[in-house]
Amino acid sequence: MSGGEPATAAPVEPGRLRTDVLITYGGKVATLVFSLVISVLLARQLGPSGRGTLAVAFSFAQILAQLGSLGLATANPYFAASRQAPVGRLVTTSLWLSGVVGVTFALVGAAVYALAPEVVGGIDWATLAIALAMIPAMLASLFLQSLLLGEGRMVEYSSVEIGQGLVTLVALLVGFFAYDLSAAGALAVMCATTYGAAVVMLVLLREHGPFVDRPDARLIRSLLGYGVKVYATTILAFLVIRLDILLVNGYLGSSNAGVYAVVAGLAEGMYLFPAVIGLNLFTRIARGGETGMTAEIFRTIAVLYGLLCLLSIPLAAPAISVMYGPQFSEAAELYYWIVPGVYSLGLLTIISHHLAGRGFPIEAMLIWVVGLAVNIVMNVLWLPDHGLYIASLASSVAYILLLLLHMRLLSRETGGWRTLIPRLGEVGRFLRTASSRRVP
């Protein structure tokens, strides 16, 4: 749809949606706090160079894991929520794919390093091996947690994340102060806790077991049929977020990559709020929720998230100074450049989850190609000569463009661009519902 009268918004579920959002957001905030403390600990114990080495190795493993995800992180909850496949069969398929695909992409990573070590310059074979060993566990955790989402088990979904963050933090504290861990040792701790989280999630899903069957080829084809478009989009989105660290490392060295990793971590923490709402919106749209629900949520979060981003600007410099120390002071200026992109990414995340719940049109995938191309071109042309701020600026330009293209897609369903303009009455109603003491 385009033009015409604004679509009448279907009332947002004030009860269950609020509860799930609060549970998920609480879990994400707790996980973010642990991640922040871990980031500060790593930065202070390893310094910019060691922190950069760990960030590059971990980012390399994350990129390979995302390449191997095959869209299952979205296909799993979509099939579970819409009851198109039994959860037990989805678990079995997830375990097989995480093992086979995980090992395959670990070998791909080793081959890339052997043929072109400059891709992850400064990383030795031992550190790389630890990072690559994480990939099967990353995939298993991603696939299994997505099934908890599909079942609407947000308490378990959040508890595993919190537990993994807490255990990782405690293990790193013990490791640094008792054994003087290196960057490789810290990465090994993170690898162990990732495997532990995957095992815990499998235990939580045990009621659907036993999981000893052979993989279901027909189910795999169905999952990939849905997931291929989401997969391509997820890869492109992830590359826009993470590729900057590798580019900074390649052009400006590991110390600058360590500084930029701090900025990337702060940016990801900021868009947590809209990402949690989008996550809970996704399963509702998959179950047949109306577009009006998404439009109302988008309009409201556009105001509230904008205020949150503005508030973060004067707090960034003192927060970075206190947490990371003076050697990371440049990160504050970089954060100012990336704030517009953080705001845009948060809002387009809501629209992306809506589109995923609708089966994901091919156009929603193609617009991410534009964003990635803009980001890469700006970094390649200007990062070597103009310095680190170009990485933040390129991200902001890419995300602003992506938000506008996503809004264009959503406006076709809602009845035009004006249906996405914020309404103060809705913001007030949202705040009243969120602060209500009545728990559904």
C-alpha cells in the first residue's frame, strides 16, 4: 500500500507484550552490564593492543558463525511460533547443522588465514585455533536459543544469557588475577562458556527429546527456503556492524581496532532497547499480528529511543574515561560520530523483525547490499588517510540510508509515510502501560 488514509493501528498487546519485553529487556540489560564489565576488564588487563587482538579474533569467529547460520536463527522461531514443525525435530536439525556447518566454517577460517593472514593481521595460530573452535558452539547456542524464543519462553531465553555473562566474568576475574591470562587465555575462557551455554539450552529443551534421529532433509529444505532471504540479510547486517573492526585493524593497526571495539560495544548496547522490542514483535507477527501494531510501536519508539540517544551524548566521555581509562579517550569522539547510526539501526531493527514475521520480501534483503556497499566504499576511500572517525561516520551514513529504505517498505503496508510520524498521545499511553503496577 502507498498513499491513502493512514491505517488504523491495531491495539498493541499491552499485557503479554509488556511482560515479555520487560523480561527480555531485563535479561539483555543484565547481560549488557556483564559484557560491559568484561569489556572494561579486558581493556585494562590487556591494553589497547591486546584488546584489539582479542576483538579481531572474536569478530573473525563471529563473522564465520554468521556465515554458517544459514538463516536458522530466524527460521527456527518462525517455524516454532507458526507451528509448521515440531520443536523436537527443529532441535535435532539444529544440532546436526551446528556440528557439521560449524566444523566446515572453522576449516574455512583456517584456510583463509593460511592463504591471506593479513585478513586478521597480528593473530597467531594458537589464538586463531581457539577462536575457530568456538564456531560450532556459537551456532548451537544461536539455534537453540532461537527455539526458546519461538516457544515464547522468555524467562529461560534471558536466564541463559545472564548465566553465561556471569560465569564468563567470574572465570576471567579468576584467570587474570590468579593466572595472568593472555589474550588467547581470555578467548579460551569465552570459548568454554559458549559451549556451556549451548549445553544448558539443550537441557532446557529436553522435554522435546530424545534428539538422536538423523537430520530431516525435508525439514532442512523448508527451513532454508524461508531462511535464505533472512540469511543473506543477516550476513549483510552483521558485516555492516562488524566489518569496520577488521578494516580498522587492517588499515590502522590493532591498537586503533581496540579503541574502535569499545565504540562498537557501546553502540550495540545502546540499540538494545528497540532490538528487544523487535524480537518480541517478530513472533507475534509470525502468528498473524497486524501491521498496525508495528506502526504504533515504531512511532512510539522513534520518540523514546531518540531521547535516549540524545541523553547518551553528554554521558559518553565521562563514562568511557571512568570505565576504560585515558588510553581509550579517543573513543568518546568516535561515539559522537556514530550516534545517528545507532538511532537509525535501532529503528530499522523493529521494521526488520516485522518483515521477517511476514516471510521477508526479497527487497528487504537487497537494500542491505546498498548499506554494506556504502559502508565499505567510505572506509576504503577515506579511512587510511583521514583517521579512525571515518569508520564511525561510514556506519552512520549507511544506517541512516538503510532506515529510510526500511521505512519505505513499511509505509507500503501502513498506508504511506505519514503513518510513521510519531504521535504524542501514543507515547504517553505506552509510558503509562509500561509503568503500570498491574502485571498481566
